[in-house]
Amino acid sequence: MSAFTHLECSMTGARLAADRAHNLSPEGWPLLARYDLTTLRRTADRDAIAARPAHAHPGFWKWRELLPVADDAHVTTLGEVDTPLIETPHSGRTLGLKGQLLVKDEGRLPTGSFKARGLALAVSMARRFGITAMAMPTNGNAGAALAAYGARAGMETWSFCPADTPEVNVREISAQGGRVYRVNGLIHQCGALVGALKEEMGWFDVSTLKEPYRIEGKKTMGIELASQLGWTLPDAIFYPTGGGTGLIGMWKAFDEMEALGWIGPERPKMFAVQADGCAPIVRAFEAGEEHAPEWLDASTSAAGIRVPKAIGDFLILRAVRASGGAALAVSEDDIEEVRALCGIVDGLLLCPEGAAAMAAVRQARQRGLIEADARCVVFNCGSGLKYALPDRARDLDRTKPVTRAMLEG
Ligand SMILES: *Cc1c(COP(=O)(O)O)cnc(C)c1O
């Protein structure tokens, strides 16, 4: 059912056989999975595939033709769902948008973040190649998804987190069967540890973009989005960008769907959103550079986008530029303000990264980068419930008279 044929170096275009496990290309660049789209164009009916029943093909697993897993026995599932597209009209108006503002709420996936998409695919493919131990650096959500899918597949998983990773993320990893370490450093330094120890420990390295299949899972966000919008795409996508897997993956999915005749040549403007305290992609975008040098002293409350150096930087920048979009940085105040706004006026609790993406809608409007009536999609990458919330409750002493004036005062 899978039309997967081979791997291709994202920089040189060199082909590699997909008959064994791979990390980077021999030249040291991310690898991309390629499919027999010519045959698929004749045989694959987008609407029939979209209508596959969830009990047999949960969530993103319905797009099996465009996924690399050939054998059903390798499919590792925890009950994936199609994530909802939720209108947030009050937030949209407050942020200066007259068009539709839609949030794709990825927090509904297993382990509460969109990392489930990528790691489900990475683990399933690792299973195919007989891998039994995997390791990665993680700001939390990726490690949680690796641990959960790894446990499901009977594998050993090792996660290395920066010491100030949100506590729930660190703990959920071991609660789902993974080994986890707090490291006194940032994510790329955790990555260096994995690199240094992997041979001795017998680990397969599943760091962002250092194996080819997490992108394939993440690209299903683009397919799912198109199918939910009646095989059209929005005017703009706001994506909180760390390693950029999702942005690169969606951009790839759009090309694949066009080659299949599922969508036309039109594309949304892609906005890669980062935080003021860690904005390497924004800096490179503005400087007109192809690569984004490491951001020093990275700091932001939005841990998922605290990635000082991304190996797929050039793929993110190419997609953003080709789309006519931009890379935008938002402040910590913006993140907090918009998180509160969307929760209070639209009843939808965002994670800090999702709030950053929504805050960038206001900036894009103010800078004239999108029309007032644009239809915008914001990715809320994880459940808002995973992150610390401001305490707005007041204490009440029930042993004394409680009056209306007290409650309303
Ligand atoms: C990983 C993560 C991101 C960044 O996603 P990439 O596709 O790696 O850029 C954003 N937000 C959250 C909550 C994450 O866990």
C-alpha cells in the first residue's frame, strides 16, 4: 500500500536505497523520503483515503500510501486522531484579523503533542530495521512521544533534556517507559551527548531531522489540513519553529499532493515563528542567508521552540521564502498575553508555542504581510494543560459569612 521508493539527500539530491536504517546522508544532510507519485496519481483516490474508518486506520495512519511503513506489523499506534481545526474568532478580531483564524489543535494527539506524528513513524520504521534502542536530545515533548511509542514497540529509549525543561515533560517520559536525564545545557548540547555516546551504547539516533521518517509523520499535518479544508490550503500558516520538522514536512506534503493532483499549485504563506530570546531562523531570514548560525544564550518560556541551531535551517528558510511568507519573532509578553486571550475569549487553552504562533498573526497584520481578510491557520503543537498556568484563583473562608460583595469585589 505504501508507495515509498527511496531516500534522497536534501542538499545534493543523491539517491539512497531505503533497505536499511539511515541517519544523515553521506554528505551530512537530512534525508527525504521519496514515493512513486506517478503510479499513485493513477491509483490513489484522495477522498476514499480520507474516508477510511478510524478504527482500522487511526488518524494520520490513513495516509499509508504516502507513508514509508510498508508492513502492517510495524505500525505502532496509540489511538491517533485527526486533530480538529477550531475557529477562534474573538482572538482573531482582537489581533487585527477580519478573516478566519483557525487553530489546528495538535494537543489532542497521544502524549499531548504533535511529536506523536513524527515519533510514531520513526519508531515504526525502526521496528522494520530491527532497532531496539533509540536516543535523542529533547525539550520534552519529543522524548515523551519517543518513550510512549518506544514502549509500545518494546524498545529501549533514552532522552536527554535541558535541565529547565518543563517538569511534566521530564516526568511523563519515564512514566511512559523511557530513560530520562536532565542535562545542564541546551538542546544542541544534549544532542552532542547522544552523538558522543551512541556507538558505545548501541543507540539509533532519532534527533530531529537526523533520521528521515519523523518528517514523514509531521507532513501528515499538511495532508490532514488540506483534506479538512476541502482540498484547499489556507492563505497563511503560522508555525512555531524549533527544528522545523513540521514546516519542512508540510511543505513537502504540499508538493506531493500537487504531484498527485490532490491540490493545485497555490500555496499558503508560511510563517516560521520564533521567540525574541531564540530566533536564529528569523535572523538568517532577515539577513538573506541560507543557513542560520547558532543563537547564543537562548532563552524563552516556549521550550519547544528553544532550538539555537537547526540542522534543517536551509530547508525551513527555502520553504518560507518560496511561499512568500516570513520568519517572525515574538516577545515573551506577547506569548503570555495571547495565551491568556485565546483561553479567556475563545475558550481554547494554547501551549506557549501555539500562543507565540498566534501572536505572530498580529505582527503579520501590522507589517502588512497578510491581508485583513486572510484565512490563517495557527498550529497549537501541544496541550495547553502541560504547561504552568497563572494562578488567578482567590481563597475563600467558608467558616465566615460569604457575601456577593466579596465574590464580586
Ligand atoms: C517540538 C515542538 C515545537 C517545534 O516543532 P518543530 O517541528 O521541531 O519545529 C513547537 N512546539 C512544541 C510544543 C514542540 O514540542
